[in-house]
Amino acid sequence: MQVVARLEQGAATLEESLGLWERGEALARRCEEWLVGAKARLDAARAAAEES
């Protein structure tokens, strides 16, 4: 949230804004990886439950 808030304030320089944007992109990728991993674990647990 801090990344978005700082960008929305508009007080950052262009260089700072680009750095914040890159940080936001990295965080979004990390969250996506966690979500994909969690979905895979849920799918595996469901499959195991159906087999038993």
C-alpha cells in the first residue's frame, strides 16, 4: 500500500516513480506466485480427498 500511496501523492520524482513502479511490479509477481502455489496445494488436497 505504501508504494501505491506514494505514487498517488505525485510528489516523487520521475526516477523515484519508476523505482516505485518497478517495486510494485515485483510485489505483484510475488503475490501471483504465492496464489498459484496455494491453488496447486488446494487442487492436490482436493484430489487426494477424492481418492480416499
